[in-house]
Amino acid sequence: MLPVNFTPGPSQIYFTVEDHIRQGFKEGIPSISHRSKTFEQIYKTAKEGIFSLLNVPADWEMVFTSSATEIWERSLENLVTERSHHFVNGSFSKRYYEFAGLLGKEAGITQAREGQGFDLFTDSLDAELIAITQNETSTGVSIQNDWIAEIRKHNPEALLIVDGVSSLPHLQPDFSQVDSVFFSVQKGFGMPAGLGVWLVNQRCADKAEQRTRAGLRTGTYHALPSLLSNAKKFQTPSTPNVLGIYVLSKVCEDLLRRGIDTIRKETNYKASLLYHTLDQHQTIKPFVTETKHRSPTVLVANTDGRTKEIADVLLKNGLQAGDGYGPGKQTQLRFANFPAHSKEVYEQLCDLLARLD
Amino acid sequence: MLPVNFTPGPSQIYFTVEDHIRQGFKEGIPSISHRSKTFEQIYKTAKEGIFSLLNVPADWEMVFTSSATEIWERSLENLVTERSHHFVNGSFSKRYYEFAGLLGKEAGITQAREGQGFDLFTDSLDAELIAITQNETSTGVSIQNDWIAEIRKHNPEALLIVDGVSSLPHLQPDFSQVDSVFFSVQKGFGMPAGLGVWLVNQRCADKAEQRTRAGLRTGTYHALPSLLSNAKKFQTPSTPNVLGIYVLSKVCEDLLRRGIDTIRKETNYKASLLYHTLDQHQTIKPFVTETKHRSPTVLVANTDGRTKEIADVLLKNGLQAGDGYGPGKQTQLRFANFPAHSKEVYEQLCDLLARLD
């Protein structure tokens, strides 16, 4: 038996995925052309699934890339001529910020200390694109919708993009306050890596289109206008990860059948249980101290020098903790709390941690 | 029973792939971290497999992207400051050429008529990168190594890159005459789409490194220096298609066990059989008239107005012909001849076509 994987991505695979792949082979999905009606139907089903699960407005569009990392690059390339601004509170939001420099854009930065959230922010920023990481996978800090709404209020002209990599499908974005949301499938959707999902509204489409018309560089096959004109036909500019898109369409159906409200309630229950266990613990403590900044989907624990001991005990019991990331690699463990992680397994995890006192 | 798929990519899946995916799930591959030792071992095995199959020199390096289309973009971005030159004889080589313009490079072009090869070319080109498509998937025109060697002879300073998308693993590149070769896995390797393989020599590495040091733009996570510094550790800059890389490592082992010489002999046999059948046919004829330009791996037939009739007869017998591409969409059918297509199925194909007289 393989251990249950708590690494926040690639993470535990959702329990239906292998069957969907088997069924996909039976239907010949890996061999179909991405110009076929069958593919268009798969794209359409995946889009409908994501739009239902996350309550995406009907006038938004959904395009595929190979990863969320690619979307960092494509978003800056398409939506920024001169200046973006980045809220950075961990390794991944920082890397998004660094991409801007590599692409020759000026980038502003507002930095929180690792493991902390941002204070109320009411500045008007000189930026075309404001990037916010809803859930820092490296530190387990989560950003709330009302904080994002404040940024929006003071920066109505800028496009606002939300990296939802490890927060979705749990955290419901407020699509009325943002212009773009993206994620990759190997986190909350419990799928093998190799597919990014990028949601954009008309403002993003217009900006990329205007920049293209002005002769500014937006890229090649994955320039946003190219992605969007294909998406209108439920197609992609080049051969995508067809099997991945098929599996995504099926996993969305599974999650919808289970009910997104049920999943969110369970996620909150599991998060409360683990945070409570850590709060009560003598030595193993939550890294994020402020309750409102604690991520419900990636929970980070300071191990007080017991990293290996804890990981070993868990592994002996069939649970694989996620390593800490970056500066926390030796001193922390991370626990993903995704739809693929059952209540039972979370109860077992908390029991084991409590007994480690 | 699904029909055998002759579309040249996504194409017929190699018969071992589904088992490898099943085994991969059993081993927990979709959940492993791309920073783990397990992943490094998978990358190493895949590299050794490709290097053995294609006889790649030991001092070359292999990196992964999400597709060959991405490599069109990344190669131009990393290896060209001002000017590339493209040999264009169909839709795909043309699109590679167009990417150069989209990226703000000047691009020279030498164009053959569709379905025809290039004459001996002895010009010295004003270009940093010369791009040659070894096998035009749209038209079934193949380029020979001795022709490439002539280009090299007259352009020793330029980097020479070969798009081997639908020619590999059958056509053995002459690595002593080129600097880079790339392909995607959904053609000759019989895998689901979503992975590109990029082979480069030290000259490419040096050029990208020099351009980076000079402050010229090479990209972000998939800038060649970033790909290469990770490849030295058998890692990738961001989470890749881990399962795809695992399956590639296994398919290489399968092909090596069968023997690349055997596979190439069989491919030649199948190609001869089909070209002979078409040459003898009253109405259905090979599109590429000159023998030396005929691709052994993508065979294109002019259908003389009988496209639908032929496709229907084949499909009734369990064989799915590939549609023509671009200008040939209504008037041609394409037949992939990859390791996944058995001799028996090719004999059946030729029998059926011969009887259509």
C-alpha cells in the first residue's frame, strides 16, 4: 500500500483518476486529434465543470497551458507593457515577481514576512497588473477576499490576477473583484502534473488584443489572443495534454457530484482539526500564527527540531508528510488538505501528532 | 475494438503505454515530488533511453518542455538575437518560421513547393540559427542527412536545429552535423501528448549563456540556461509532466528491447509496401513524387476525389486514416508509420487500398 501523500503538489491523487485514465484509453482519448469534435466536447465539458465548481461568470473564458508556472510567464507577457506589482509572502509569489524582471518589465513589490499576511493596503499602485497569491504553497499563508477587494477599490484601473494554485477549488474567488484566476491540476484537483488552467475576463482579453495590435510582444502559440480565439471553438493553438483535459473534465464531474459545499465543509473541518491539534501541542506548532491568515488547504507546522522523527512516525503509519519549502526545509512539515485527503486520514494524522507529545 | 489510428500525431498509442501508466500509479509516480531522488532516477533513465535509441553523443544534454511547439519558441528565444533562417516546405516548418517574426527576430526563408524537397543548397546564410524540419508532418516530405551536411558545410558558424517531430526514432540524425534536435512524444514514441524533448549540444548552451550574460532576453523558467542547470541534476525548473517522463523512460526500454535496427527495418518495409501500393494504384497516388524526398514515417496520398470513400472503407475495416493537412485537407489522406503500427496492420491497409481500384 502506498502512503497517503500530504505534499502540497504533486499531491495525493484523487481516488477516481486512475479509473478515468483507464476509461480514457478504452475510448481512445490519447489518440484523438485536438481538432476533432470529440476533443471540443471534452474541452467544453471541462470548462462547464470548472465554471460550475468555482461559480465563474459566464462571460469569462478558460484556456489551457502546461502549468501554472507557464501562466506566470504568459500573464506578464500578455498583460504588462511596463509595470506589474506583486504581493510577495513566500517562495512562489516571489518567483512570479522575479519573472517580471526576467521579461524586462519593471515590477513593484510589497513584501510580507514569511508566514505572515499583509496589512490592510490602501495605496494606489502604479501598475498595469497586480498579482496576488491567494495561498502561498511554501508558507501556508492565505489571503482573504475582502483584503483583495480593498486592493481593487484603490486600484480600479489595474488588472488583478490571483494565483489560486493551492487554494482551489476550496477558496471561492470573488470574480467580481478580480480579472484573472489560475491554477494547476496537481494540487487541489488531485491529478498528475502537466496542465495549467487560466481563467480570464474580457478586460484581460482586451488588454492583450490592444498590445498585439500596437505591435507589442505577446508571445507565439500561447499568446493570450491565440489561446482565446481557439478557446471560442473549444480548441487549443497546438496539441495540448489531451488526456489531462479529459481527466480534468471527469474529476470536475466527480467533485460536483460530491458537492462543492460538502467538500468545502469537510476541508474546513479537517483544517480546524489539524490547527487545533497543533495549537494544543507542546512543541509542534502552526507556522502561521494569525488565525485569519492560516491557509485551510496547505497547513505548515514548525517541528521544533523534530522534523525527521515526526515524518518517520507518520510514514510508519502510512502517512507521508510534505517537506518544508525553501527556508523551512529542515524545520517545518507541510500538510496539504485537498479533496483527495479524507476526513478519516486527517483524524488519523491528528491522533498521531497529538501522541507525539 | 478501437480502430488503429494512422493520424500522424496524436497517433496510435504504443501497445505497452497503458500498462506503464497502470504500473506508474501502483508505484505512486503521479504523486512524487519532482525534487525527489525517484524523479531524478526517472529523468536519468529516460535520458539514457533516448541517448541509446538515437545514439546521441554523451556530451549533449536533454531537457523537457511541454511540446515541440514550445521548443520552436524557446529555441528562437534562446539562440537568436537577430536572425534565424528557415527551410519551409509545409505548414509546420512555416509555423516555426512565423514564430521568429512574432518574437521580433528577423527571419530568412527558403521555401520549397509543398510536397517537394529542397535542391542542393550551397549558400552561406546570414543567420545565427538555421532551422530544418527533418520530416514535414503536413506533406510527408523528408530531408536527408547528406543534404543537411551540405548546409552545415557552408554555414559552419550558425547553429543548426532539426525538428524531428514525426521522424524520430526512425531517422537517425547525424549529430556531428547539427547542434540541436527535438521532438514530441505523441508521434513516433506512441505516447499521449503533453511532453516535448529537446536535445542540445554545448554550442547551444554557450550561446544561450552568452545571451543571458549580455542581458538579452532568454525567457523565464524555460530559458535554456535554467533548463540545463536543472538537467545537470536530472531535475526540471518547475513541476513537469512527471508521469509522461516516466512513461517515456519505459517506452524507450521497450523499443531498445525490440531493437532500434529491427524497428527501422520494419518501418522501411511498411513504407516500401505502402508507397509500392500507391505507385501501382490507378487513382490513389503518393503526393510526394520524388523517391528520395518521400518520408518513411508519414506517407501522404492524393485521393483523386475519393477521400471520404477511402476513409470509410478503411474505417469499416478497423483502420482510421489521417486527414490531409491544411491545403490537402479535402484531397489527401495521411498514414503514419510509427513503431506502434505493426507490419500486419500495414499489410491489411495496403490490401484494402489495392482493392479500391
